[in-house]
Amino acid sequence: VAYGCNEIGSATQDRLLVRWATQEDFTIWTQLPTNTAGEYRLSYGSQIITAEQTKQETLIFTDSALYSQKFLGPPYTFGFDLVSSNTSIISPNSVVTVNNTTYWMGVDKFYVYNGRVDTLQCNVRGFVFQDFDHSQAYQVCSGSNEQFNEVWWFYCSNGMSAPDRYVIYNYLENLWYVGTMDRTAWLDSKIRVY
């Protein structure tokens, strides 16, 4: 599956077009009556920012909307539903899914999706976004710390060229924390030892 790609035979990128190859051969992208290749153009936003695979669907984030992509099978292969047309996302790496619940940082608030989109109540929102360097927004990265029921976002404070601060949401206790740490990537450790 390709997000924000060009149509067959065109060199012009369509930032809202989703295309997929046939299931039988990932090198065949041309839609024919005999294969499962296809395409779908999203209608809200000006570009696709990222996609997040969850247990039952793939969430597609544009700059102003959230879509759900689900496998349907032949003849349509995928179905697309508009989940919310009034959301934002700050960067491609600012979304994380934990226990089939998806969290992300928007342009000026935090969101959660577990079948519907809600704004997270955040008592440190003013602190985070008043000292946030929007010229470095695409450097925001997120991750989960499942052992402590946390979602982390690393971001650049004003005047910084690399992430130097973090904000944490504890989804079990509904608590927020902030702090300073230089970090540009995150990988959760395994909870269980096998």
C-alpha cells in the first residue's frame, strides 16, 4: 500500500491518493478485473501525513482528518471511512498505538482514538505548546512504555534544533508529566522475558 502517491501513468504526486498492489504480486499496481490492485483518493485535507496499523484497521492521518482503512475483500479490497474531519497531527512519528488504542499529538492538543476520536484532557497543554518550536514540528517522535502504562512524546522547545523535552501521558491513571531529555527515537522494552 502506498500513501500520497501518483496515479498510474502520471509523474505528478497526489498527496491524498492511496494505492495498493494486487495481493498476488506486489509488483502489479494496475487495476484490472482479474486482480485486487486499486486506488482511492481521500477527500479531506491537503496531504497524507502518516498511517498507523492497528489490530483491526489502518488509520490514515491527513493534515486535517482521520480515516479508517479496512480490508473488505474482492471486488473492492479496501473500504475507507472518514472518522473525523476536525483533527490535526503534528508529525508522522507522533502517533502510537497501545492495547488497540491510538494516541497522537496534534498541532495544539492531544488526541485518542478507540473507535471514536476524543481530545485528551491535558493539564500541561499550555506548558507544552507555549514552549514548542513549530518550525521543528516534524521532529516530534512518540513511543510507549507499556510497563508503566505510558505514552511519550519528544519535542523541540523554542530555539532548539533537536528534541530536548518530553511529555508523558499515563493512560491508566490519567496523569501527565513533563521533563527534559534529548531523544530522537524510541523503542519500548519487552515486558515479558521468554
